[in-house]
Amino acid sequence: MNDLESIVTNEDTEALAPAVVVATIALLGVFMIGFLALAIRFVL
């Protein structure tokens, strides 16, 4: 977890870190929802 801390506290990525985290979570969420919908359609 020290790596994550060093990345967040790095001056260069200080402003980008939150945006990257939010974008990654949103992308994963959309992917998971799409995958679940596809799986449900395939099963049903």
C-alpha cells in the first residue's frame, strides 16, 4: 500500500489521482453491469 500512498502524494499526479480512480471505478461498474446483463440474457 506504500506504492499507492506515494502515487497519491506525488505532486505530478496529485490532481489526476482522484479523476483516475473515479474513471476506473465507473468503467469497471459499467463493464460489470453489461457483463451481468449479457449473462442473464444468455441464461434466460
